[in-house]
Amino acid sequence: LNKTVYVLFLLFQILGAVILGFGIWILADKTSFIAVLQMSSPSLKTGAYILIGVGALTMLMGFLGCLGAVNEIRCLLGLYFSCLMIILLAQIAAALVIYFRKETLKAELSNIVMKLIKDYDPADEDQRNLQDAWDYVQTQIACCGWTGAEEWENNEIIRNKSNTEYPCSCSNRSKDLVEGRGFCSLEDPVNGTATYADWPVHEQGCMDGVEQWLKDNLGIILGVCTGVAVIELLGMILSISLCKNIHSEDYTKVPKS
């Protein structure tokens, strides 16, 4: 058995660990846009658990595949091939679902953020982690709201104060960002009810920033997905080849009459 076999099976251990770690990161992350999604959307949390399961299964299959190759156990190699094929087909299915339902997912994401903005209340400790995650997103991307700052006018607290307050994490003034959460007050008095145009906040909505991040990193994302698929295909081809070799060797060991 040449070194290529060991290297390939080692890659599956690493691949499984990466997938497992990514799933755990989604569940554990409390300060990024991922946190907003996983705390608001049950589907993303379910997806994280699926990633953890796939990662653990990939690592187990890598171990069983290596064991089957070293000890020439055909059933283990067959099991390894079957599991790899199921994982690969599941990844293709997930990619197709995301591609064909991207508009639906985008609308669901918009509804999640809109509800978060409307119900945002710094005094609500139960939603503290979710609100802090959204504040972090607005600060890091330098954006305000999902499509624009006007969405914050729907917030009940801001509306009750005649729009004389605005989210600190949206501010384009460094002194407001020191607090980084909650609401800041307008320094200059406004006759009547203020509007978002009176706030010293960023004009860009966070949707544009998130989409730009995806575009900037699309090559990396596609590259990683393609690399994973290639490794899985190589593992399937290798396991079939080893099965055939074991089968051939079995015939050579049959004593001639």
C-alpha cells in the first residue's frame, strides 16, 4: 500500500475535523452576522448540527477506510465508499436547494433582521446576545439597518421619542461607537419629529455589505467546496480500486487443482 493511500485518508480526517469545527463555530459564535442568523433562524441551527454530524461521520469513515485498506477488509471499504457517496450527494442537494431558493432565503433573512430592528430594546436581557451581534455587524460593516437607516424608524422606543434617538452602532461618529450598543441622542434639537436623515449614521444598508462580502469571497468559497468534492471523489475511486485489488488477490490465492 503506497503512501498516497495514507495521505488521502489523512486528508479525510482533516476534512472531517474542519467540517465539525465549522458546525461548532456556528453554534458558539455570539458576535457576528452568523450569530444573528443562528439565534433567529431554526434552519441555520439545524444546519449547524448537520455539519457537526457530517464532520464526525467523515472522520469515522476516514478511520474505517484506512483500517479496511491496511487490513484488506472489503466490507469496510464498501461502507466507506457508500458513506462518501451519500455525503457527496447531500452536498450537491444542499447546493441546489440554496441556489434555487436563494430569493426565498433572502426574504426570510430580511424578515429576521426587520423583526430584530423593530423589537430592539437595550433593556431586554433575554435578547442581549442577539442584539449585541447585530450591533457588531453594523459597526464592522459600517452600515445601518438591512436596506437602510429608515428601518430604524419602526423601532418602538425610537418612535416613542419622536426619532430624537438613533442606534449608536449605526453612528459615523467615533464617540458614539465607544458605547457600541443601545441608543444615542441627537445633540442638536429638532423642531417636531426628526427623521433618519437627521441622524449622524451610515447611509448604506447592511444587506449591500453582506452581499459584497459574499462576492469578494465567492472564489474562496467555491474553491473550498470544489476541493472538498474532489477529495471525496478521489476517496471513492481509491476505495473501489482497493476493493478490486483485494478481489483479484483473493483469486490468486486459490490453490490450483
